[in-house]
Amino acid sequence: EKASLLKASGTSTENLATIRSLDDAFANLTDFVAPAVVHIRASSNSKTDEMGRRMGTVAGDGAGFIYRPDGYIVTNDHVAGGYDKVTVVLKDGREFEGKVIRAPESDIAVVKITANNLPSLKLAESKKVRPGQFAIAFGTPFGLENSVTIGHVSALGRANTVPDMDLPQGARYYPDMIQTDAAINRGNSGGPLVNI
């Protein structure tokens, strides 16, 4: 009966096995990547608005990923840069205070925590990325840790300018971006975008 249902729907056993294999590949990749993805919480009592007035406590929230087992984490500068306190939360729940090294002009920050033997990810060769490839985004959208969304690479070489009043020039310019339809929400910033 099962075979006749598959035949009636036009799905062969081989096609079903291929779909299951792809499903397993996404799940296995998620199992591999997730331990190296971190939640980053940042706060500051010293930020000021455009008029120089103190803003009270300001908080930032985002993601990052461990790229060296000795506690070096890559994230976005707008997630961790310029805050008084940065806390890194690992997938296993451990929390560490981080020291931030900023590159605001490229919106990259490296956060160093005191830890060893951490799961880590290697940076890929972005020049090998092609439109149409699957893309999986990891992060903490809306504070929801360990979230994964799946889509594909829509296009390459996109550019955009985003307002940012924390910078003297009032905006950040992003050249040569990868466009994806994997859902990216507030809190995904800094998290890795990976392919199979």
C-alpha cells in the first residue's frame, strides 16, 4: 500500500531517500555548527545621544561564533562594540565576560573570553559561494538562543548603507554582501551564515 501511494503521488523511493538525505545533511550540519555559536549581551551606562545627553542603560543583543578554541569570537561591531560590559553565553549555558577588539569601519568585532578547548568554526572562502546554494543562518533572533533558519544564497555583491548614530559619520557602509532569504531578524547579527 505504501509503495502504491508513493507511485500514485509520483514520488519514487529513490527521490524519498534523496530528500531524507538532504534533511539529514541540514540536521547534521546544525549539530556540528551550533556548539560554536554564542549569544552576546552588551550593556552600557555611558552612551550619549546626538545632543550629548546620557541615555541611561543601553543594551545590545546578538550572536557570534567561536573561531579559535582559546576563546576568540567573531561578531559584528554593532553587537559588541562601544559597550561597557559584554557577556558571552555559550550553548552549554556558561557565561563569560568578554574583552572587545573593534573594527567599526567594517562592522567586525572580535570578543576574547578566558576559556580553552571550545568548539570552533573555520572561516570559509567566500569567493566560492554561489547563488542558489543552500544557506543556514544561526543566531539569537529576539533573544531566542540557538535558532536556525534555512534558505538559499539569493545573490552576491550587494551593497547597502545603514544609519548608525553611534558612529561619527552616522552610517555604516556594507560592500560586497551575500544576499540570502534565510530569515535574519534582530539578534541574528554576528551569527554565522553557513552552507553545506
